[in-house]
Amino acid sequence: MTDMKNTDMEEINIATDVLVLGGGLTGIKAASEIAGSGYKVILVEKDAELGSKKGPELIGLKEEYKGLQDLEDKIKTDSNVEILTQASLVSAAGVTGDFTARLSKGKKVIEHNVGAIVVATDFATGSLNEKYGLSPADNVLTQSRMDELLASEADKEKLANKTVAFLVGLGQEGNPLVLERVLKSTLALQEIDGCDVYIYAGDLKVASNGLERMYKESREKGAVYFKLTEKPEIIENGKTISFFDTVARRNIEISPDLIVVEEELRADQLNERIAEILKIDVGPLGFLQNDNVHFFPVRSNRDGIFVAGSTREISGLPSAWTDVENIALEVRDLLGDGKKSVAKNKAVVNEDKCVICLTCYRCCPHGAIYWGDKKAVISPVACQGCGICASECPMDAIQIGGFSDEEMIEEVKSGVASGNGTPRILAFCCQNSAFEAGEMADIFKMQLPDGLRMIKVPCAGKIDLDYILNAFVAGADGILVMACHPGNCKSEKGNTYAQWRVNDAYRMLEEVGLEKDRLCFVGTASNMGSGFSSIVVDMEKRINELGLSPLK
Amino acid sequence: MSTENKKVMVVGGGIAGLTAAWELSRFNIDVELIEKTPFLGGYAIRYCCKATDECRQCGACTVEAMLKNVVNEPKIKVHLATDVEKINNRGRLSVDLKKSSYKPDSATEGVVRGYSKNNSPLHVIVDKEKCEENPDAVPEGAVELDTMGFSGKLDVDAVILASGFKPFDAEQKGTYGYKKFPNVVTGMDLELIIRENAIVVRPSDGKTAQKIAFIQCVGSRDESLGNLWCSQVCCPYALRMAERIKHKNADAEITVFYMDIQNAGKDYAGFYEKCKTEFRFVRNIPVDVFPMENDSLSMRYMNEEDGLCINEEFDLLVLSVGIVPGPDNSNLADLFDVGLNEDGFFAGIDKLNSTSTLKDGIFLAGTVGGPKDIAASMAHAGQAASEVIKHLGVS
């Protein structure tokens, strides 16, 4: 088995300044932690003031609030932090360890060489009145307006003796932060004389520390919860709310003085533009991280670009703080003392073959490739060695250390030829998933065909069409291409490329009259030993039905 | 200040402990990783992959990857079958360790196996006599539990408590008939069934289960137990598991009994919508379960449409058990002089920094501080490692 051996190392210098985008509380904390690790930080905020969006994320953090103000004051005098307000990112060239960021502030454009970039945008709030068929009126408040009223002693008095109804979880799926705002308001209203609170709720999103206790406390203090599966009937713009109670078997009608409508917490509008400039993916709902467990908590699809807090998903400050500490670790690990030891042969471009067609630049999921005068250039720091580029390159100009085409084809041939056992089944296994699962099946003595040979690849995206065809020519009776499940590839699309190549191979098999069933693409995971066993055993059965390969 | 000679003890080899140890080792810090059982990986290493034709983001595969990182990292010294005995707080933390009193849950066989190929040793002999009766059945390389464990003193600069949680003991909710009726299983049992067999079968007869019920919030959000928290993991694991079952067996009929469904994954609204088209959701938690002739189970619940009670039969009942504080929490709290919160989990310094404690040099990682899923436990462990590095003044 060829192991990835990168013994030939070189030391390179990398930039150690760090760019933090977003001067909200998460961005301030990130700047403070990174500067505290000894790196210079450029903190960029689009508005005139830092920390200006002290909104819903502060709910429930009364005791911590003082500390947050200190943090903000401290950052302003920290000589390691350069603050640029009313500024924005215009472009970012280069790769991890060596980004050239251009920032605009007024008419000026400032250029900075940075080693890492942290995106720390905040979430935005949006009205959901329309979802409930409500129009703005004196009796219809957004959650934000209710928060404002409760923050002012004068306004609070005006809420005495009012009946207040909250609508939550029926205009959207919601999340714990949305519910936390409702619970906090409810408990605050219960401190005011004569306030009655009714809550019309879909699923109560209590999956956050302390919420179940707050829910209980509010009930004990007299809040009434109506748990519904659909919106109640809202009459005369919220003057009356009515629904059919399935337990009491009757309509329940309430006429509140005030109706408070939940708000949507959504991704910052800036995210899309930032993603475009940084060439990182926009994930579900406009947040800047794909739903891929290998990126959690704070990685983006590009090395050296990190995402914190509500940049990647709706976060309260506690989880944003967790993200920031993880980013501080990642940044320390990445930048170190500005010197980085990298493998020389991770991905090598052959200048004689490269025609700068930019195929590799387009297909690299890590944004690790750019181009020079005569050839494509692969950054040894940013490259993850997946090999997608090597297999996509139409000129075969790229070779991956430890997994060169020559080595791979040699391994394919010897895999088919060596040892005993028929039918001969060759399994190309991604080292992150299928290869691990195969080892697990073997070590746990699960059933495996005698004629099975596993060939390890750095990523399924490295499985070249040539390898598959060579294996059939060498006499393989069946071939499995085993990748990570869609959405689980560390290189995002390696499994997709592998599937495409298998589809190409099917067309060729058809032309030469070889049965399609001899080739199979399948997704698997590193902990699926039993799954691996059943996949290869099924494959053996199918091949036995077909008989040995006619190409033998 | 250099990182040389800095040493940190991590108590607990589950996903949080593994992650904390690994993160520290990346910064050249020596780690002593203490695990009371003979295997690393905790509960998370036992979970199955819940992918359908696409990844469902359960994170179980990331636990395998982290375990592999740790066992291959020379900066991390692992002490299996070892427990903390005493702390002597003089300058550096001096910790006395002892062989743990670990006993396997079921001692029916003489040998227990780890859950990952990366467990070393993979097989541990827990009952020598049984093994002597049938020596051929003892796998090569099996190690006697009696010979494992470390007794002695270790001086360290900081300690991370990552001793994890306990799955709620479903026998406490007696009316569900867990361990009385063979086809009542917990979510944890189901993880193991799938991990070992790749398919879901009824424990009573090994047949494919067609009509399956999940009951949510077993041991969570339960005033009668005093468990006033949402375990945060059960809705995601139950829905992902149900999806996986449905993917393998399109004819399976799945019902989820619930109070409030919690979010799973980043695109939770889309995922929940999909689930609603595939399973039946009943907003009602049944109380009583009755056995039927063929080992099926009958349950009683209220129909929302007419308000009447329904009795319905199921092939398999899955109890979505939650996260409760670890069995060692009170002992560890005493030993390390760190407080527990009102729920019995360890208390962090404040809401924003839930990994530091009021006790200098003692930190928390993972479910020791409250319910978390795999991803959140790993993130919390990263935060703990970062706080430790600051504490040590490493740069």
C-alpha cells in the first residue's frame, strides 16, 4: 500500500497579520483573542462604530454585559489591533498564509498582506408580521420593539395591566434564540403589575442551556402556552386571536392589548458579497459554511479563511465565543512563528505539459491554485492533496506526492495480479471513509471476499478514469469506486467527480460490451465496517452471477 | 514562553477528551489522557453512520477520525482503565491516579471488544475463568483487564474535565417496559444494532421491523424526574435514524411521538419538512406500553382530530433517551473542588466562558458541562484547549 509520504520538505515564510471582517461583538472578540496570541489584527467594520449591533444577541447576558464593554474599550487601545470603520473588503487575492486584501475606506484603498482571514458578520432580524397576516399598528409589535420597550423604565410602566400575546414558531421553524427572546420578554413582563401573557407556539425550540427552566418559570408565574400545529385565527389585525383547542374540544378566544410577533433571524446581507470576494461557499440560508461535518466548527472550504458565530449559523454570543476560541487555535496553528514547513511534492505541475487551460484552477475546491507565466501554480500551504486537479487535468500535467499516476497504475496492475481468490474485485477507497471502513471490517473479522483488493486514494476525486479502465484491462472482474457520502467529502466535490468518471466509464464499457454491473459507485463512511462488508459481499455475488471477466 | 515541559491532564477519553487532547498536542503540549474504561471513544464512538443517499451530518465519522489522530500522536499519553484518586494542590497540580474499578455492563462473555478498529487493545479479558474454559475463543492480542490501569502520581499544569454524560436509564420510566419487553429499545441500543448489523431488526425474532414508534424526551424535560433540560441531541438522532430506516426500507411506517421537535442540521426547516412527508408526527407522549402476543407493543395516545384515545400496535419501540449528568460528577466535583450546577452538570465561570471554572487550572470540555451533540462537544473542547493555552501562557 502506498502511503502519503512527504519526506521532502521545504520551509516557507508566511504573513502573520490577520484580517477580521465585522466589528460586531464576535469580530471584536476575535480581534482581541488573535491579537492576544501575538498577531497583528486589522479589524474592518462597515459602520461608523464598532459593536454597534447590540441587539438580540445580548438577551440574557446582563451579568456579562460589563465585560463586553470592557472588551470593546480594550480593543480600541490595543496596539496590535488596527481598526478600520466605514470600511469594506474590495478584493482578496492569493492563498492561505499569503492573502493580499484590498480594503476601501472612503476614497482610499488600503492594501494589506495577511496570513488568515476571519469572517465575523452578525445576523439580521426580519419582520414576520406578514406571515401572520398582521399589519403594523399600535397593538402589533415586533419582538425587537418589545425588547426596546422592556429596556426603558418609562416604557415599561405603560405595559402595566396589559394582556400580551406572543406568536412564535408558527410563522417560521425558528430556533432556540428566537424562543429565548420570547421567554426573556415574558419573564420581564411578569415583573410588571397586572401583565398577563399568552404564548401561541409551534415547536418550542428549547434545545439550548437553561431554556427549559425559563419555560417552566414563566408557566409557574402564570404565562399560558397554547401549543399549536398551525397558526391561530387572527381577527381584526390582532384584536382577537382564536383557535380550536384539541384537548378541551372548544374554541378559545382571547383579545390581547398587544400582540408580539416573532422575528426571523437571518444571515447578514453582506455574506454573499464576502463569499464572492473570498471564493468561499454560501451554505444553507445564506450562511457562509456548508453543512459538512469536516468543516465544523469554524472552517470554510478554503484553508486560512475562518467563519465565526452568526456568519456560519444563527448563534447566540455563547456559541460565537466558542467559535472564536476555536479560531484562535486554528490561527495559531496555521501562522505559528511565520515559518511553515510544507511538502515539496504535495502537488507538482509539469511545466512542459501545462498549457494554462485553468481546468485545475476551476475545479480546486480549496482555492489553492493560481497561475504564473508558464504554468499553473499550486500553493503547497493551501493544497490539501486531494488530487481532483490531477485527475481532471486534460494534459496529465499534475502529479500528487505518493499517488502519482505511474504509482497508481502499477498498484492497480499488481492488485489484480497478486495473491489468490476469484472473482478479482478491486475497490478504490477514499482514505477518509471507505479505506477506514474496509480496515474496520477486516480487523473485526467481518465477511470479506477472498478476491477483494483495496486501493487507497487521498480522495475519491483522485480516481482517474484511466485507473478504472486499466484495472479492467488487467483482468479485474469487478470494480468498486468507494467515496464519502454526498455532503461528507473533505474536498466537497471529490465524490461528485468520482461519480462522473464512473458514469463516463459506463459509456465506455457499453462500447466494448462489458456488463455495467461490473462497475459500481457507492458512498460509505469510516465507521461503516458492517456496511462495507455487505457492499463488497453483494458485489461478489453479482460478479459470480456474471462470471469472470471476458477480458481476462 | 515556550511550551516545553507544559503538561495537561485530560480526564475522560470520549469525543470531548479526545478533541481537547489532540488540540493541545498540536501546540507541543504533553497530554496525559485518563480513561476509566479499557477503551477510548466514550459513547460517541458507538454511534452509527446515519447517511441515506447523502450525509446527514450526525458527525459519527468525525469521532473515528479524532480517535485515530489521538492514538497516533506521541505527545498524548493514554492511561486506560484509570481513575483519579486524589489531588494534591501545590504549585503544579499533583494528581494521584489509581486503577479504575471499571466493570463491563454485561459480563456474560469473558472478553469485551472496543467499538473502533483504532482501540488498542481491541479486546480486553474481563473474566479470566470464562476465557480459560474456551481459550480458542480468546482473540489474539487480548489484554487482561487486571493488568491494565495506572497507579501513581502525575504533576500537571492544568486539568481538563471531560468525563462526559450518562444516557438516561430507560428502566426509570417503568411503564415503557424497557428490558421487560424485548422490542423496546433505546436510541443508544439502535445505534449499536445498526453499527453491527447495518440494518434494523427486531431483537425478539431478528425480523425487519416494519411499524416503528419513536418516543421523544425520555428522561429529558421531565418534571417528575427533576430533569429540567432539553438534551438537545435526541430529536436530531431520532429523525436521522428514522430517515435512515426509511431509506433502507421504504415500506417502514414510522411514528414520532413528541412534545416539541428540535432542529437538526443547518437546513433544519427543509429537513423537518422532508421528515413530515415520510413519517407521522403525533404531539403526544404515550405513557403506557403493553406487550402483545407476537412481542409487538401496544400504546395508547390521544387522537388530535377527535380527542379520543387510540390503541395502536408497533413492531418496535425506540425510546429517545436523553443526556443526564455523568455518574462520577459529584465525586470529581469534590476531588477537584469545582461546583456543579442545579442540574448536576459542571458549572462554567459564566455563560460566555463555559469551559473555565472558578478553580484556577481546572477546565471543562463537552457534556460534562451540559447536553451537547458531537459537533458541539468538539467545539467546546477546542474552546477549553484555547483557554488552557492562555492559562499556561503558551505562545
